[in-house]
Amino acid sequence: MEDLLISRPGHMVMKRTLLLLIFLMRMPISVMGRTGNASVSSSRPHVVNLGALFTLDSVIGRSARPAIMAAINDVNSDSTVLPETKVNLILRDTNCSGFVGTIEALQLMEEDVFAAIGPQSSGIAHVISHVANELHVPLLSFAATDPTLTAMQYPYFVRTTQSDYFQMNAIADLVEYYGWREVIAIYVDDNYGRGGISVLGDALARKRAKISYKAPFTPDASKSAINDLLVRVNLMESRVYVVHVNPDSGLKMFSVAKSLGMMSGGYVWIATDWLPSLLDSSAAADPNTMNLLQGVIALRHHTPDNDLQKSFMSRLNSLKDKDSARFNSYALYAYDSVWLAARALDVYLKEGGNISFSNDPRLHDSSGSTLHFSSLRIFDGGQQLLQTILRMNFTGVSGQIQFDPDKNLVHPAYDVLNIGGSGSRRIGYWSNHSHLSIDSPEILYTRPPNTSTINQKLYSVIWPGETTAIPRGWVFPNNGRPLRIAVPNRVIYKEFVAKDNGPPGARGYCIDVFEAALNLLPYPVPHTYMLYGDGKRNPVYNNLVDAVSVDKFDAAVGDITIVTNRTKIVDFTQPYMESGLVVVAPVKELKSSPWSFLKPFTAKMWCVTGIFFLFVGAVVWILEHRINHEFRGPPSQQLMTIFWFSFSTMFFSHRENTVGTLGRMVLIIWLFVVLIINSSYTASLTSILTVQQLTSRIGGIDTLISSSEPIGVQDGSFSWNYLIEELNIAESRLVKLKNLDDYYSALKKGPRGGGVAAIVDELPYIELFLSSTNCEFRTVGTEFTKSGWGFAFQRDSPLAVDLSTAILRLSESGDLQKIHNKWLTRNECTMQINQVDSTQLSLSSFWGLFLICGIACFVALILFFCRILCQYRKFSPKAEEGDIEDIEPATARPRRTIQTPSFKDLIDFVDRKEDEIKEILRQKRSDRKRPANHSSDEE
């Protein structure tokens, strides 16, 4: 924040150039060192000079002067800071002039000051900072807020207030919070104004918003000049104004705006901290002034309440005079600036620093000149004192005084105010920690940082016009010209959009949707339709979109497909119709075949099904053979039983009963599988035999890509470029079709008769075409792109957003479907042909059933053979029958021979009936018990 500079920018540049030539002349570079006549004070000087440089008779100056004087008195009376050293204040008045301010600053430097409080103006700060750099004198500015002053170019400039960098980010957050996308910046054309607005542009860009127009004016602009500026601004689209001016002249802006009716409903005014500084400096609210500011949003430096601040403000109020009724936040920063300089100097002296100055050999008095250049001397400890200042950390009346690595005060924060009635009310806070919030920054600092959009919150605002409804932030330009709407002058498919001899000049489905959406908007949209195209052939839609992007039209309404290249140059609304590219080709009816009964299943499915019939039959035979007499007999009979049982289960007509648990389990699962297969087969065969079967030699877009036959494309459609650029189809293969007769004849002739193999076009067009030809053609393959139709507007047009919401409302209410039925209802036909391969049932649909059945069979077999092996270990028929007593004549000794069981023996054992095995095992147990009983009787 700073005050008005009377001189114009052009004169300022010349004056600054003159000052730099006169006072900052560069001499040839030479080795520098301390001169012999350097004056050195003791380690604890009795008096030190502290400079102050600002405009005394200004909104900020009138608040800052008593605060600085009070700070000097407090420092000199405090024995803990600079003991035995008195701070002498040397005050200079810049008098609202860049030239005078520069001269006063140079004269101030002649007083051997160790630091300077100020300057107040960013313009003067830019110039004086060069002097401070050369003389090593820190500048502690409590009011120069230009963000560019923190650059490395100005190392001795220390800002003791908040930078406009943070204020502009706060405004950007406000714009995003209320959903606006464009603002108009009204600012004073000097370093202060330009620097702040430049940062605002960058901050808005990060929020996907922008400054649509910059409206600068000179610091001494008259009411007439401001009136012309606001009249020009009022003709533009945006109604969100950011006012970044000086407090001494800012009210003129609102006075002129009030007279032009720009403080009424629909307008948004956001003022930077200059406005609260002006209002806080007034003893009582002026009704006339407050009447100018109703509904304005303003930002004010946030200074946390503490006992030190309350005590200080009480003292200042007791010192008030007729020129200083109240004090703004800059008084607090000015007070803390003095204390910062005093505390830093105290630390500097305690660390062994001295207050000493030396002459600069590059500055000397010219003969005959009254300018005393040699009186400008270098502060020898300036660099050390600067570093001491930057590492200071204490609590002042404005809050915590501590600097971050960029030399900005930590914890930047602002109060968000809404001016209304006879004062202002706080609707929230902005802090760099959590952005917009209704909680104070001191509370937020105790929580983790959270800057997400959903956590931003403010209280309600009373806007200009005494309304609480959030203004939409824009209107149609007030230049008497209705919205220019381009409408494609189509030759075919006029149901979508076409020329109309009566008002409004165009008709069709797209026009009705657009008009219905406009009727849902809460504001009128004056517009006129302008035909695009000569009416002899369809216009090229890419050229139509380009015309909108270069401001030949404000918007385009019609069957405009939303594709990537177009979205880069215009904004589209929400799609109001789905679309996509499809392939249309001639078809022929598929004749019935005597082998149609095989078509429901694929060859692999037939093979797997047959194998499983035999496999399940064999498994059931194995499980039932030993216990079920129906599964026994001669080998030929058993083989026939397996085949008969296997395939008879297809019709659930098997006569053999299963008696074993394992066999029944397998059969139940298999009958379930057979049921599913039979049902699916019956349904598929019924469909094949009863539904008309159509076929085409074109299978879809992949077939067209791999072939070399010609392809038909609608004239003017985006599909021409899509096929060439995306699918790499040769342009020589594409044939432009200009009307429906071309569509029909090209498909009927075919590629051999001079026609095309297929047509690639968007689905809505194809639906109309097929219905007009009595479904003589069909789409083949699938829809290979997904897109939609929308209305095209110039980039960043807010109307596109509002219309998107209106289209969604049309869709939800059913009105969009009613409009569709009005224009596009035709005889329906099957859009896509029935491919024979697509109706066949494959193994992929049934492999789960086969897997379950196979697992059940294997589990049953494993259990069966485990049981067999257990029985076989208990019973070895050959071992029992093979015990033969043989008497050898030579020895007359008996010999027992035992035959080892063979695989044949195992097979024979398995082939026996279960009942026979159990009976033999029972006899063996009885035989073992009989010898045991005989032995006991003999004893």
C-alpha cells in the first residue's frame, strides 16, 4: 500500500533517469577499502540516527507518524534495549512526489543514519533502494507492498508489512470460491499498481481464471478520465472488478462508478487493503462515503489481538489530534519497524559491531557544483546489521516479527470484509496456511495446513444491490450487438439443422435443444442465427469451429462433434446427443442350411461335450461295476452299456440305476451340466432357425483398414480427417458423399460398380439413413469411437458453463427426449446384422461347468481306488491258493512255494463282485479263529 504520486509515469521515468545520472554515477571500478578519514564511534555510542521517510500528510502518513514517535519514545525509555544509547529520529517528508521523495532520501543519507524507516511509496523504494545498496543502509518499509521489491536486486530493502503477493493470491482464492472465471483489474499505473496486478494475473491463471481486461489510470487522473475508463469497462463482459489504487484517491473511483450505476445488482467490487486503511483512519463513518461502498468486498491486514496491541492503541488514541482521529494497520507496522531497527542494532552492538561510516571514493564534489556528493558515506556495518535484522524474532503490536528466506514476514493473513450499512463486517479470513476460512489464523496455525477447495468457507455476503445471491460475474457485452450464432447450412440430414425462411432463421433438432436450454437460463440471451455455408454442399465443420475461435462468430449451434482438436480452440457445452462412428455396408440374407442344427455350438464345444459324455459314462461304469449287476456282463455288453448310458443322459432316458454313493454323486452333477447344455442349445437353435440371418463380407472397421476398397464419407464431416490421420487410411480410398442419393447409389453399386464397399459416418446420421432405405443396409461391427454433439463457444465463455447446466436439466426432466422424438422418430429396424459366429455358443461360456464335473469325477475315482487298494491288501487270493506242499525225494523235507500277486490279479480282484469279496474276507476271518480255538482245546 502506498500513496498517490503526483507526477505522471512518463515524467517519472525521465526524473528517475536524471537522478541516476546525477547522483548514482558510476566511476571506473577500482580496488575499494576503508579510507583513512573514516569516522568510527565507540562500541556504545551515545546517540544514533534513525531516518524516517514517508508522506506526512497522507492517509498512511497521518497514522504512521504518531506511531513512529511513540516507538522512539518507548525505545529510549526502555533500559533493556540500547542502554546508554539514544535513538535520534530524522524525519523527511516525501510530499507525495517521486522527485521530492528521492531528493529527501539523499539528504537523509547525509545524516549518517544506520537505518531508515520507509519509504512509503513503492516507486520511491525502487529508486532509493539503489542508494541504500551503495551506502549499505537498510530500508525498513512499512507501506511499500510492491512484490517485485523482494528481488535480489534490492538486498537492503526489508519489507515490514505484508507483500501484495499474498494479497493477490487471496483475491484469486475469492474468485475461485465464488466460481468466477474472469475479472477486470482497475489499478493505478505505477510500480505499486503494476506489480500487484502482475501477481494477480499469475495467481488467477493457477486457478484457471484470468484478467480479461486491465484498466490502468494515472495517479493524478481526473474524474473525467476515470469516468471514460469506467464507461469503457462497463461495455465489457466481466462484472467482477478488482480495484488496486491509492487510499488518497481511491474514493473517486467509487464515486464515478456510483454515478454510472455500476454499484447496483450484478456487479462485484473487490478492493485491496487501501480501502480498509482509509476507513479505519476516519474518526466516524461518513454516510456519504459508506453509501458509495455498499456491497464491496475488501481485504485488511490481519493483526492478532494481544495485550501489547491494545495498550499501544489506547496510548495512540490518547494522543490523537484533529488530523489523526483513528489509526489503521500501517501504524502498527510502523511502530514495529522502529522496534525492529532498535532491537537489531542492540544485538549488533552486543556482538561487537561499531557505528562507523567511510567515504566512497567513487563519489566526489564536482567543481562549481552545490551538490555535496562526498557527504554520502557508506555504513561500514550495514551488511552485518542487515543480516541481524533478517534473523530477528519477536512479538510486536502487529504480531510476530520474523522473516522467511524470501524476506517476507511469516504468517501472512488478511481479514475479508463486506462493507454495508454504516460500517463493515468480517465474513472470514485468508491465510497462507489454509486460505479462506471462518476460523482465525491463530486457530488454524495449530492444525495441519489444508488448502483444498472443499475446506474453503466464508460467511454470506450482501452484494451491491442489497442481494445475498452470488452474482454470476458476467453479462453480455453492453455494445448493442446480439450474440452471433453460426448455424451450418446443411444439404442432407436437415432434421438436425437447416435453413428456415421464417424467424428465427434456422430450425431443426439442434435449434430446438438450444432454444430450450436458453429458456432455462435466469437471464435473457439476445442472439441471431447466421447461416454458415453456401447451401450447395455441407460446410466443413472444422472451418466452422475455427471461425468461432477467431471471433467471426460468438458461438456455433448445430450437429458439431466434440473432438480433441476442436476442444483446444473453443469451449463446448455438455453433450446433448451421444454419437460415434459406425460402418454401414450392404447385407444379404443367409440361406438356411441342412446342417443348421450344428450351428448353436462351435466345433470345440461339440468335441469337448462329446468327450465328457464318454468320460462320465466310463467313470459311472467303473464306480458301479462291482456293485451293480446292470453294469456287468460280457465285455461287448459292458462296452455298449458305457456308450448307451453316456449318451442317454442327454435326454435323461438312461434305464440303468446307480446304487453306489459315488456314482450317484457324479451322475447328479453331470445331469445338471446336461440340463444347462440342452437348454442353451435349444435356445440358440431356435434363434438361428426363426430369426432372419443377415451377413456381410465387411466385418467392421478392421476389415476396411486391411482392405483396399473405397470407403464413403459424408462431405464436411470430421470422419474424413479421422480416417486419414488416426487410422492411416489412404486419402485416395475415401469418397465424399454429398446427399442421400449418393449414399444409396454408392452402396448399391459396390466397389466393382464404381461405388463403395462401406460408409463410415456418425450414428445419428446412420439411424436416419437406414430408416429412409427401409433397412436395406445395416451397420457391421461395433461403434469404434465414442463422442457427442455440443454447442461451441469462444474460449472461457461463461455461457458455455451455464448452458451445460441447462442441458443437464433438460435431460433430467425428459424434455430432451421429447425434442428427440419430435424430430428424429422414424421406422425402427435392427441396426446391426446378426453375425452367425456371434450367435454360436463357445466353450468359454461352459468351461466352468465342465471343470466342476471333471473335478467331481476325479475325486470319486480317487476315493474308489483307495477303497479297492485297502480291500486288496486284506485279500490276496493267489497267495492263499498258491500254497503247495512239495516233497522232495532226496531230502524227504516238505517245501512251501508262494506266488507274488500280479497286475492281472489286481484286475481280476477289481472285476469281482463286491459281495463275493466281502464273503471271502468273512470266511478268512473264520478260518483264522478256528485253529486258535483247536489249540486251546488240546491244552
